[in-house]
Amino acid sequence: MSITELAWFKSSYSTGDGDSCVEVALSWRKSTYSGSQGDDCIEVAATPGTATVHIRDSKNTHGPQLIVPAPAWQGFVAYARHLNA
């Protein structure tokens, strides 16, 4: 993955005057259940340092994101796999 494929955003701890800024990169992955036509897609990005998972609609990448604790995401994935078994 190239650096240009990462989604960079400024940390909420950064100041407004441009100093002491930290930027964080998310590497988004599209769901393997997404269709090739681009419909009904979600993308996820894990943030290991904060143990959260970001979830967004792939058709609206600048729209809102759902941010959940990693254990909650892992529980959801395990439950979804159980339903498909």
C-alpha cells in the first residue's frame, strides 16, 4: 500500500495554530462481501494504538464514521460468522 492510499487526519489533541500536531493514517479495507458494482459496501480501518475500529460507507468516504472498541468489533465479526456457518 502506498502512502497516498492512506487516509490522514489530524489528532484531536493538536492545537489550532499548527504546532504540536500529530497526524494519524487509517488504512481502509472494503468488506469481502461487497459487490463489484460498488453497492452495499462498508469499509473498516483498525487503529492498533487506540484499539478502535472505524467503520464507514464506501460510497460516502467523507461522511460520518462509526468508531467502536476493537473487542466489540471482534464480537460482532464472530457473531456474524456464526450466523453464516
